[in-house]
Amino acid sequence: MRVALVAEQFLPHMNGVTHSVLRVLEHLRAGGHDVVVVAPSYAPAPLGGLVEDVVEDLDGVPVHRLPAVPLTGYPDVRVAGGTVARVRRLLERFRPDVVHVASPFVLGRRAILAAHQLAVPCVAVYQTDVPGYTAKYGAPFLEQLLWARVRAMHNLATLTLAPSSAAVGQLVEHGVRDVRIWRRGVDTVRFCPQHRDEQWREEVAAGRRIVGYVGRIAPEKQVEDLAAVADLPGTRLVVVGSGPEEESLRRRLPGAHFAGFRTGADLARIMASFDVFVHPGEFETFCQTIQEAMASGVPVVATGRGGPLDLVDSSRTGWLYPPGDLAALRGRVADLVGDDAKRAAFGAAAHAAVQDRTWHALGEELLGHYRSAVELSARARAPRHRWPV
């Protein structure tokens, strides 16, 4: 197949969206499919405004970079400029069989509109609960407006893919049609219990149990809730990541160890060295770090809302606690750090639970969704769009 992959965010900015896009690229290239990426540029915008897009090469995949500006307060997040017509021209030159739009909002919306105008099948991947973030950023009055935008975008796509049953239900509740589930894979070679680093554990915790968090240090992750477990006897809280709330959290949690932003083998080593993984965020459509902790043999304590509901089998691979109940969060973590046998059993069950969630399997499932989108488009638009020879 010929796949145009439009990414709202991309390298060098690493987050959940970028990570999943990279794994999709790997799978498509390994299968012999032709791929092009359209993404925001991270180069400084020239004086005089936006210019033509720049084409880069990423291991044989052309990456069309559209000039972009940083989002206020988030310099690592870029908002691409340009028009629907500009994206349409890129698609016309490539002539894709399907357009894959990752976490659409600004650039992704233009891509969905362009694909619709060209009668090309479009798969929109819902990954970020932007409307749900509004209360955390002090603008709850925007939630319904943003849901109207999400609904309009996704209903213009041929198919919408959501990563969890909670996300599917949320989209359907807000009027999005043709929603299917497509989860995320996990690298069970990189993330595994064998990478546990006892020397690092001793340096950081000096014999104490390690309660770890990995993710953005931002309001939507509810990182302030980590204070509920920061002073548990016999433990050390470790925070891995960066973000706009980092300095505030450092002041609030003076006894915690802040490891900064980590990736690759370094992240896998730290993850496997935790005793318990905690994620307090209530706005996760999936939560890849939970799956990586499980692959590392680490039991999870997470809020019982959104993506974690599908990932954590409460009382077997970890614990889910009622959203907002910080006493329950503290109690569940204390339960695991205080019981070596239970913690080991939960960790082993967590590791076993994700062994079949490989990126290869999820990539093959994604190709099935592409084929479904092509078939749906063919039925909806007869004759189906064909590029001129």
C-alpha cells in the first residue's frame, strides 16, 4: 500500500504520539509498503513568514516538514502553518491509497479535509483527550467547543481508531461514528525484568523500595497527586520525565529523586528497577508507560479511569483506585511495597499479561484497518477514487 502518515507532532519531540508513529513506520517499511510523512518543522521560522516545506529523509522515508511555530508555554510542541490546499498538493503528488492521521487537531484536521476533498480513504487515530485537558488548564468552558471540533474532524474521516474501550465509549458518546479499537504494542525485548539495575537502585534509594512515575510533568498528568505517596516509610519516589510543572513539583516533593527525561535502553533500565509504578492521570486514552512497566515486571497502581481500565487487572497485575481518592492511592502503593510476595506475584502476572502485545501484531491489525477504510470508501463513493496513471 501507499500510506501518507500525517503526524501532529514528530521528531525530535518524543511523546506517545511520536513513539507510535515511529513504530508504525517501522512496520510499514518492513512490509514493503511505500510511506511518506507530513509533520511540523522544528527549524526556526524565517523572517517574512512561512515558506515551502522541507523534505528530509528518515531511513528512506521522505518527511515533508511544514513550517511551524511553538505552542505558547510548550516550546517542544509545534503548530504547523499552511492551508488545506497545501496538504492536498502533498497528497496529490504522493497519490496514497490511505491517509493515516495521528492525533489530529490542527495539521491533522487539514489532512482529513484534504483527504475528503480528494476522496482518499482516511484513518484518524485518536490519541489525546484534548477536550478533557481544559479544566486542568483553567478553561473548562472550552470543553464542549473542543468536542465539537473533535466530532467534526473524526466524522469526516473514513474510520476512527481509539486505543482503549474507554476512549471508544467516550468518542461514541460525543457523536463520533465508525470508531474501532486499535491498541498499542510494547517492546517486550527492551522492556523486561532482566534490565533491573541493582547498583542504580542502591545509588538512588539506598535499600528502600522505589515508587516510580514516568511521563510528562504537566497538569493533565495530575503529577501533584504523587505527593500522596512521596513520604511512605521505607520508600523513595522517583520521577522520570520533564515538563512545565517540573520546578513546581520539585518544590513540592523535596525528597523525591528527579531523573529527567530518559529514552531507549536507559529508560528501560530505570523502569525495570522500580518496585511499583504509579500513574495518577485521569485523562489517558491509553497510557503506554503502564504497559512498559508491566513488560518490565513491575506492578502498577493507576487511577480507575480511561486507558488504565483496559491495562491493569486490579488485584492481579496491580491496583486501580477511584479517581481523586488519594487515600486509596496511598493505601494501594503501601500494600505493594509492604508485601514482597504479593508484589512479586503481581509483577510476574503483569509481565505475562503483555507478552502478546507486540508492535508486529498491532501493525498487522493496523493494516487490516487500512483495508477496511479502503473498502468503506469504495462503497461510499462509487466509483472509488483512482489516481491518474
